[in-house]
Amino acid sequence: MFYDSVRSELASVYKDRLASYARSIVFVKPNYFVIFADLKANSAAERFDFLLHLPNRDKIKIENLTAVYKGDKASLAVRSFPSNASKLSVNDGRIPYHIFSARTPSETPAQPGFLSFKTVNAVKGTQFLTVVAPGRTAKAAEDLINQVSEITGDNFRGINVIRGGQTDLVMFRTGAGSQTMRQADWLVDGASLLITKSATSLQTFALQSARSLRRGNQTLFSSGMPMSVAVEFSATEVDVVGNTELNQKVTLFVGKSPIRVLLDGKDLGANDFTVNRDGTVSLTIPAGQHNLKIALRWEE
């Protein structure tokens, strides 16, 4: 899932000195978050920080650009892939005021801390691509973060993640405009992309502000105007959540013959959608957020 226009401490600290600021978050539920911040200084070069706050400094361990937080009931691993040379440090955070506001606490509160990913030199612009992986144990969180590798292209930055028998591809477009991102046989004109595969089978794709997604010569999604969409595939059903500002004719890959199409739980008639020869289905999605379910014919 994608979340747009998320403001943070990073933006408020530098708001008077930023010419542009863009941030997106992808949540690969329930495994990890990916945070992408693209920053450009307004005038003079700056040293930029990306900050993450944690409740107990003593439980933070860092190595290079990776940190592991070992909590009492759960843990967290964090790894950043900055576009410029950067260093990771741990600093003292502030104990919340309400802890001392009424009375002296019976136990000494833990000293909070925060992770600071900071560019080594002053720069006119930088990007922080950061993966945050929760886990029941520190080992589980660290094992996942160690399976993350960075990928880059002419106009995007992203990661590959191996999770047992599944692999994820997460990509963020850099800079302005609507350039197409290309990685291997994937081609997308959206601002962000998530692909999850099991072996070679496509399980999920999610797009932000996109008009098309292709894999080789196969169209997986297309629409007349940019929209955000998440699609999950199973042997018997395709489940879609889409959000569009205007009524849109969309085309979606399903791969099998549909036997039933439901929009927001209501059956569509045979004249309300078209089955195409390339394994896709075309129909009109109304403005707003909607759920589409396409039941597929079972084939032995």
C-alpha cells in the first residue's frame, strides 16, 4: 500500500531551506516499511539528516548504516541506502514531558534515543531510501533486513527483498515529471511500484499515480489517466482496490476466463465489462475508491 504527502520532522526542520521535498511510504504488510525521501536544497548546500526515534537508547545497536532495536516484546531492524555518503549515529532523545508533569516516577525512565542518518558533506540534494523491518525477535528482524539489496536506474531507486519463497521489488521514481521506470522486464510509468512474486508467479502488484504497467509484452494494467491501484492474485480470484479522481476505463490482467465480476460487492452485467484476447478484462471504474473482485474459472 502507498501513502502520499506524509510530512515529518525532516520536512519541518528544513522547510525554509528546501526547494523541493517528496516522500512516499510503502508498507509490505505485515513484513516491512520502505520510506523514500527525495530532497533538494533551496540555495546553499546542506548536510541533511533522516531521523528515527526509539524509546530506549540502550537497546539500539548500530553497524555501518544498519541499526537493530531489541525491545522487550518486539524488535526492529533499520537499514538505509542514502544516495550520498552518509553516517549513522545514535543520539539522546527527549523524555516526554508528561512522565514528570505530575510526580516523580517510581522507576527511572529509559533514556530515549534517535537514529540520525546524516550526509557526510553538504550537498544540494539527497535521497534517503530506508527499510524498517519489525520482528518478534531481533534475529527475525535482522534476518529480513539482511535480505534487502538496493537497485538503481536512470530515474528510480528501489530495493529487492527475498522473503523465503517470495521476492519483492519496490521502486520509487526520482525527480519530477512522468518518466517511465524500467527494471528487467518490468515497465511502469507510476510514481511507485510494488511487485511480489512467488517463484515466477505474480502474487501482488501495487501502483501509485500510474497509467500503465507491463511485463515484457504483457499489459498488466492500463488506464486513461493516472490512478493508484493494488491487485492481489489467487488461483480463483483477482482482488483489486483502486482510487481515481475521475471515472476511468481500466484494463487489468486476469489470465483466465472470468465467471463473475463484482464492483463494491455488486455483480456487473455481461455488458459492463469486456474480456480481451490477451488475458485482460476492461471496464469502467467510477471516481473515488472502489473494490473490484473478479472470480475466475477453475481449470484442472
